[in-house]
Amino acid sequence: MTERTVFVTLLKSKIHRIRVTQADLDYAGSLTVDEDIMDAAGIFNFEKILCANVDNGKRFETYAIKGPRGSGVCCLNGAAAHMGSVGDRLIVMSWCSVPAGEAAAHVPKIAVIAGPDNSFSV
């Protein structure tokens, strides 16, 4: 019998408590995030993300798109604009599949937002 590899889904990246700076109902969809913050967390342009709104408890899936570097932008676009308000704090997460045998050594990349301007540390 052939041995098969079992994969588990683990947290790959997290932006912890980014503040919403804008909302744009007329955009086609997504969450725009400052590209510096995306890089720090290891989130790719157009990557699927799960967002948890710390202030209202709502969760939603969308995809990340890069915003201008150094801008601190976090914009809820399209339908996601109904999921929060300017000033709300979000936890933005992405996932990866890892062979079960490697799961114990996995460490996610986390960017922690340090201030209302979305300055951050890793």
C-alpha cells in the first residue's frame, strides 16, 4: 500500500488589528492594504483572505489588493464595505497547507499594528 501525505491547514499570515481608513461601495470588491503591511505579513496581491472585524464581530472572505506603500491604507471595497466602518479594527488572515509532519515547525508571519495610522511591527 502506498503511503499518502496528510496536509493540515495552518495560519500563514496575519495582520493584527489594522484600522479601516476607507470604504468604497462602488469598487468591484476586495480589501486594499498598504503594500508595506502586506509584505510584512507575507500576504500576496490577490490572495484570498479571511477578515474578522474586532469591533462588530463580522467575518468575511475576500482578497487582498496592494495599496500605496507607506499610506497606511485599509479600504473595504464593494460588498465588504458593508462589513465595517472607518475606524474599525480588523484581523486579516491567510492560510497555507502544510504536510502534517512539518506542522510543529511552522511559524506564521504576523504584522502587529501599533497605532491609529496603521504603523506596524513584525
